[in-house]
Amino acid sequence: MDALFPAFNRSLKDVKANKIVLALSGGMDSRVLLDLLHRYQNENSVSCLAVHVHHGLSANANHWVQQCQQWCADAGIELAVEYVELSLKGQSIEECAREARYQALAKHLGMGDVLLTGQHSDDQLETFLLALKRGSGPKGLSAMAKQMPFQGATLIRPLLDVAREQIEQYAQVKALEWVEDESNQDTRFDRNFIRHQVTPVLKQRWPHIHSAVQRTSELCAEQEALLEELLSSTLAVATYDDSSLSIEFLAQQSERVRTQLIRMWFAAAGLKMPSREHIAKIWLEVALARQDANPILNLNGGQVRRFSERLYWVSSVEDISRWQSRIQLNQSIDLPDNLGALKLVNSPQGKLSLLALQSAPLTIIFDPEGLSAHPLGRGHSRKLKKLFQEYGIPSWLRRRLPILICGDQVVAIANLFIDVHFSGQDCELIWDKPL
């Protein structure tokens, strides 16, 4: 028991934290971390915050909030409660809850902060076995890192080298209370099946299997880090400024190198790693599809698509083709689906004619279907579909560009062109896009 606080201290020894944020579920592991953090806060001048995520999956969820509030009040540590709604979208409940939890925790993290989570060596063993069951390579078998970057902060797992039995002993000696999530007994979930049916047998046969798995995980992590180090400059050459990947460059590589580069491309974007089968499809069914095709591979959270001999990751977005809004001079309107704001303003440096714009009501739309325009500097009018092709706009972005309409005529497409019939020097269309 006495070893837990020194281990906790060591995990934070070389980290200068602006603020320490604890992921507090209320279970035994995070409850012990709260007790250790309370002692650490008393011995060090550091700002601390606990965050409890309410998933709403249990009838006891509200009670867990009350318990966490009481424990944090006793410890003198502020508590923030995040209420989340889960949208499965083809994911398992476990995976969806995990993603929602980390998104909620990220809201409370700033640059230089530290996030503490309560995983221990038994969790590491379970994670390793789950990766083995999925047929993962070195990256998956690396399991959980003791310390890693997260959202501009640092995620630290202080108890990752500690067995569950040691944590339970600490909690009992300290007379700590904690909540029990009834779903942890449901062996229909793979992790719970491993925890209750597999791990006890392995530990009985090989008492030091935790240490062996930890060494294997660390070796796999080293191998993966070496691959990334050797291929990082190659990936940089293959990647364009817009984060797309050169198909021509990939075609010049061996299959092994190409596969690793695609994996690293996903990792660099912070995306879930595709399976081996999906990586093969990215190359064979998207990159190498016939030239006149518009290949798409749907994955969790988005799509891999091809345009202009490049591979693109396209995140899932809302269909806004039916959205429209009136706009007036010197008025800003919020665009849908986090596309920012658009405003039409008087400006002596503008390229729009105020007189022409006053001929009919002004509307912002996103659906280019059936519309034509005559861009300034072009010889004639063309369908927007053809113009998008000529301007090199990928197909998935063509219904994401705000179109300014005067009556039934296209005035401009934001950040792309102005119609010759509305050119002037009085007004400017400004699209304040999010980064």
C-alpha cells in the first residue's frame, strides 16, 4: 500500500503541470487516485480539478454524481460534471462511451495541463489481449502508454504498473468508499469476459504475466516508434499542404512501406486506425479505381476519397443542401454545420456592385443543382458543376461552399468567384471560416 503514493509522485516528477485534471468515474481506481491527488495537492502548490462524466447508461448514474461531489468536497478538489449523450453510429457501447468520455475530459484541458486516468496493470493485460484478439500489429499491441500527449496536454496513467490487488488493498486500508458499475459484471462485453474468465486463469498459471505483457507492449511501442522515425521524412514528401496523400508517390513504394505510410497518415490526423483489410481497400478500391470513377470507402467517422491523384480523408458532415437564409447588407449570418459566418459589407476594396445587388432579395444557399454562372474573367456562362471541375473543387466540398443568390441569379460563390453581372467596387462578401 505504501508504494502507491511514491509511484504517483514519480509519475508526475518530471512534469510541470499548469493544472492537474483527474478523470473521476467514482470506481475504485479513480477513487484511489482522488485520495492520492488530495495528498499530492497538500504537498505541492498545484491547481487540481476532477471531472466526472455522466453517460446516463446506469440507473445509478445520478447517485454516482452525488458520491463524487461529496468525495471531492471532502478532498478540497473542485469537481466538474459533464453530461453526455451517446450516439452509437455503428460503434459498440464501450467504444462510444470511451470516445464521449475523452471528448468531455478534453474540454477541461489547456496547454501544459495533465490528465490523470486510473488504468492499472490488469487493465493493461486486458487491453493487450483485446488487441491480440483483433489481430493487431505492433501499434495495437503497444497497448496503453504510461504517458502520452493528449489535446495539447499530457495524459498520465500513474497506476499502470500497479496490480488491481494493490489498489484494492490501499482502498481498504484507507477505508475509502467507491461506486460499483453493475455493467462491469456483464461478460457479454469482451473486456469483462477477459477480466472475469481469462485473466484469473492466466495469473494463476503465470503470476508475473503482467510484467511480461508490459515488456512486450513496450517492445512493440519501440518498434512502432522506430518505423515512424525512419519513415517520417518519407511521409512528409508524400503529404501535400492540405494533408492529402500522393497516390503517385505511394505507387513507387513497396507494399510494406505503402501500408505503413497509410497507417501513419491516419495517425497524424488523429483518426482511428483502419484494419489491414481496409488499408488494402484504400489502395485497391480507392487509389487504383478507374480514372472516371468517384471512389469512396466509408469508415467510422468519415470516408477515404480520391481526387486529382490524391487520397483525402473526409469527415462525416451534415447534409446542408436544403439550408438557405436571407442576407442583407452589413449583416452577418451564421452558417450551418460549423461552417462559420458570412457577411456582406460596404467596402471600397470590394468586387461586388451595390446597385446590382439591390435588384432582388439576397439569399445564401448551398445547393448548386441546375445553377449557372459567368465568373469574372471567363468568356461565357457555365453550369456550376462544370465550373467546380474547372476550379478543381473536390466533389465532397461542392455542397459546402456558400452561394450568394440575387433573386434566381448566382452572384458569387464565397472565396471562389464573382459573377460578371454583379462585379463592381462597392461591396465585399466575407466568409469567416473556422480553422
